[in-house]
Amino acid sequence: MTLSDTPIVLPPIPAKRYFTIGEVSDLCGVKPHVLRYWEQEFTQLKPVKRRGNRRYYQHHEVLLIRKIRELLYEQGFTISGARNRLSEGREIPQDPDAAVRLTAAELQALRTELHSIKELLNQASSATMPPGQLNLR
């Protein structure tokens, strides 16, 4: 049984290496102060801190935050219950490089788009250049 009858649909996670706290807040449906609190409560959550103590989360941490959110908000766990569930080890995503991988469908769509851009550029350059000349601008 969940706490809410209609689960919130979260946006897809973009293929990026690092996310700011504001981006993670939007991606996970959690306010930034809650994310900072969860960093204290869940030892698995350790964002990289850079200049000015800015937090940068990686893809696997965004997935972990979504799992924590699900455990707390949708399944009704307490903080300690969610901590115990995550410490079992089977709930934590173990692939930090997943953010830079594309699915076969995404890769094919990217190839198709690049091919259409190439065709548009070829058409534009052939329309403006006389045959046999090469423009190296």
C-alpha cells in the first residue's frame, strides 16, 4: 500500500555526468533543503563538492535519491527504515557510468538526426557554391 493513490511521474534523467542541487531537486521532486538533510542521514549519498561548497550529484546519486524518495514518500518508510532497506545493498545502483551511455534507440535517433543535419548542410552549400569550387570558411 502506498501513501498516495496517484504516484508522481518524475522526468527522465538526462545523460549528463554532474547535476546541480537545483537540477536534482527538479528531477526528483524534492526540495534542496531536503536533499541536504538526506546527505546527513544516508551515508551512501555523497555529492562532490567544488568551489564555494557547491554540490554536484552524479547519475547514480540521482537514482539513489529517487529510491530514497520512493521509500519515504510512497512506501511510507521512516528515515531509519529506509536507511536499513538501502544498507541491504540490493537497492543501490552500482553503475556510475550509466549516465553517459545511450540506449540503442537513442543512439539510432541521434544518428538519424545527424544524418539529416548533414544533408541540410550539403543542400545549403551546393545551392550557394558554383559546382567545382570548395569553400573553406
